[in-house]
Amino acid sequence: MGLLETKIKRQKVETIASSIFRGWDWTNNFEISKGRIWGAWKPCPYSLTFLKKTDQLIHCEATQLSTSKHFHITFIYGHNLEPQRQPLLEDLHHISLSVLGAWCILGAFNSILYKDDRIGGNKVTDRDTQELSAFMESCEVQEMTGSGAVYTWTNKTIWSKIGRVFINSIWHKEFDYTMVKALPPGLSGHSPLLIQFHVPPRPPPQFHYCDMWSSHKEFQNIVAACLPVINRHSIMHHAKHFFSQMRHQLSQLNRDHFKDLKTQQVIARNALLRLQHDLQCSPDSTTLKHQEIEARNKYISILS
């Protein structure tokens, strides 16, 4: 979790942090500025290493302990004036050069990306949108897909989208189906940004008939056992029952004899090579010749 523009006095940090982050670990950038950026995390699911702190960002490397996945995350609180934000953009560019894995950059950039990102106040110019565009190109990042509130900050006169989440190209390789949701602001002028990790939908199970099943010695017996006595007045009912029974029996046949074909292939090949080695040592052995033929046929059967 990143908290921005906290306005907490330094002497009250310990008291307030221990109250709102009970059971969590936390940090801030008070040693550099007014402590307007705080970071907090639950130590059970995550481990964090802080790599850089400035007056406008906190950058760290995180490990998701349940999956051992590593990623970088940078919390942003940009200054109000463009010249003051230049050091932030330079820092982000240098960070982008050192990040090797997934990277997420989020927070209040105090800058807009598109002309319709602001309503009210001064008219939006092309210059107003160039800053974030240059940042995206320089750091090779893209905006995370989102939903919820369109404008992430308001003073009731001006509405603008200054809160954003950006990710690099490796993010989706590590975390599928992540989206950002801009929540209602409550008592703040800023909308909280919540990154959601959606579970990918599971497709319904499907049954596929495999030709290889017909090569098994039990196949004909399975078919014969499932065949019903046909009554022409209820042939569709019998057909449905027949295929239902066949599906169950053939799925069991596959689990018993075909699901680990790669392992069977390795075992069969090693058995064949072992018998061929023994046969080289005892070429007159009738038993080894017979075993070698059986092993060869079994290996061929699995390959086919």
C-alpha cells in the first residue's frame, strides 16, 4: 500500500503508523522531505527491499512469498509544477534501465496524458500532455487497464486524471488479468487506486475422443459393455446414455494407460536399450531375444 500527501508531523509518525498499520511493516520518505509518501506491506504475504527514496518517489523490490514472484513497485507523488517534476522523470528513467523484471509505477503524477483528462481550470494544451508521453516512451511502459472513476482528483472546480498506474512489458508475463480500479474518494480529493489480481476464468471441461484409445485391448470390451438394447421409440435416450457411459469408461482408460505417455516412453526406451545391451553380451539367448522383441513392440506402440 502506498499513501500519498499524508501531511503527518514527524513527531506523530510512530503513533499514527502503529495504529493504522497494525501488524504491517511500513516506511516513509521523512529523511528526505516532508514524508508525503508512505509505503506499507503485510510481512506474511510480501517481502520488500527499498532501493531508492526521493522527495517524489519510493522505489522497492517486492517478493510475493506464496509464489516467489519478484517485481518492482514505485510509489509516486509528483510536485505541482513541471520544472519541479523533472528530477522525478530523470529518476524514473534511470530506474527503468536497472529493472530487469516486472515493474509497476503508480500514484499521483500531477500531470495529464490526454486532453480530455481535465475539466475546468486552464485550457489543456499539447505541452500539458507531453510530459507523461515522454515518460512512457523513455521508460518503455504502458498504462494499466482500468475501471471506476474517470477523474482521480478534484477540488470541486477542476476535475482531472492525475492518478495513474503504469507497467512495463514484463508485468503481464508475471501477473495475468491485473486491472486498476479508481475508487470513490471519500473525504479526500484523490481517488484511491486499487490493483486487482483477477483469477482467470476456468473453461468448462470438454471431452475429446482420442484415436489411440482404440488400439488398447480393452477398447472393444468397453464399447460392447456400454451398448444398450435399442428401442426405436427412445433411440435418442439410448444414444445419450451410451455416450455418457462411454465418456466415463474411456476417461478411466485414459487415466489408467495413457495420461503419462511421456514417462512411459522414457521407461520403454530405457528397457529396450537395456535388453539390447544384454543381448549384445549373450546373442544366443532365446529368452533375451523374445524379451527384446516384446520391448521393441511396446516402445513402438507407445510412440505411435
